[in-house]
Amino acid sequence: MAERVGLALPQSSAAQPLSQAIPEGEFESTLRLYAMRTLKMLYYHTHNSKRSDPGFPDSAILHPDGGTLFLWELKRGGKEPGPAQVRWLRALANVTAVDARVVRPSDWQSIPTWLTTPNRKENL
């Protein structure tokens, strides 16, 4: 997609910096293509967050083999995150564990334990 709209994709980690004036949508597209095509990472972006609770970061990036989960709020130059975004980013910066699993209605009895037992790890 970036090629279709005339974006120059970074070729390596030492790529030239992007313009501070790049619109956020183009910045997100450039980042997505770089992460997915060049680095072969998984990338998630909520395209329409109007009906979502405010503040959750724009993009989630992760290598398929694991490692660091990047939850990034994307802003063009000169723009600052809003209060809800700052609240989420501060909380996420303090995360000590991630519980990733499929949850079904049949799990309802277990959910209180899962949500109140810190750093509990189970097989999925």
C-alpha cells in the first residue's frame, strides 16, 4: 500500500528519518509495512476506534516467536498524547506479565481468579 501512495519504506534500522510533518496515517502505514515485510513481525492496528474505549495505543507489534510486545501510540511531530492515552501508556509500561489465552463463556467461573491472581501462568 505504501508504494501505491508514494511512501518511501525504510530499508534498514539505519534508514533516513521520516519527516515530522508526515500524517499519522502515512506514518502508521510505513511502520506497518516495515514491521511486517522487512522484519516479518505480527502487526495490529485498530482502524476505526470511534466505538472503542479511549486511550489504548494505536499499534501492537510482536515477533511471531515472542519477545518484546510493542504497544505504541503513534503521533506525528508536534502532537502529544491525550490524558487517556497517557494513562494507558503509564499502566502498560508497568506490566509485569501478559496472560494470553482464549476465553469462552464456559470460563466465566474461572475469570475472577484469573483477573485477581497476579503472575499466574497456566497451559492454554
